[in-house]
Amino acid sequence: MSAHDPNCIFCKIAQGKIPSRKVYEDEDILAFHDINPWAPVHFLMIPKLHIASLAQAEPEHEAVLGRMMVLAPKLALQEGCRPYPEGGFRLQINTGADGRQEVHHMHVHVIGGPRPWAKG
Ligand code: AMP
Ligand code: ZN
């Protein structure tokens, strides 16, 4: 699999070809605000490498996916989620049609902040 899919909107965001409101960036991971937030905190975390969905995750992706899990709580606090246990957040990885995945570049929704939320 190539690192980027030329037709993928999140690959274009990862490469800076489409602008995003960045939350975090390193060599392998980008986090940016969801364009259509449904909670006070709603950002997306992506591997810069094109992985179409979680269903395509392989052992070679374990390191980057693990790093995303460990990074998520830190970025959630930075973006305004209250600390655990009173606060917290929700991670969501929509996968495939039944999972209501719309963008086929694997991404983690990080959702939180004071309720009520528009959904979830
Ligand atoms: P899903 O694939 O169902 O997890 O949904 C894709 C998410 O990406 C939706 O919440 C969209 O609002 C969000 N989204 C789509 N395009 C952009 C963009 N250019 N910048 C930020 N978020 C986006
Ligand atoms: Zn992509």
C-alpha cells in the first residue's frame, strides 16, 4: 500500500494540501478539529499513512495506533475535556458502511466537553 491515496481527503489534509485546524502533529500522526462538530470538543486523529479503515489495520500499524491511543487523553485535556473520572471523553472509530464510515482514511473521533451533545 502506498503512503498516500491521491483521491483521499484526509491524505490531502495530512500533506497540507487541504487546510485544517490542527490540534497536534508529528511525523506519523495528525489531529485536527472536525469540520462539523457535535460536541464542545470534537477532533479527529489520523495516521498520516493511508489506512482505509480499522478493518485494514495490520501488525505493522500497531505502533502508530498504540501511540494514537496514548496521545488521545492528553489532547482531549488540552482541548478542554474535564479530567477523568468526572469528565472524560469518547473515542469512536466508524468502520465500513454499517459503521457509518464516510471518509475512508482511518480516523479516531475524540468527542467530549460538557453535555448536552448534539449526538452520542
Ligand atoms: P466518518 O467517516 O463517519 O467517521 O465521518 C467523517 C468525519 O470527518 C465527519 O465527522 C466530518 O465532519 C469530518 N470531516 C469531513 N471532511 C472534513 C474536513 N475537511 N475537515 C475536518 N473534518 C472533516
Ligand atoms: Zn488517506
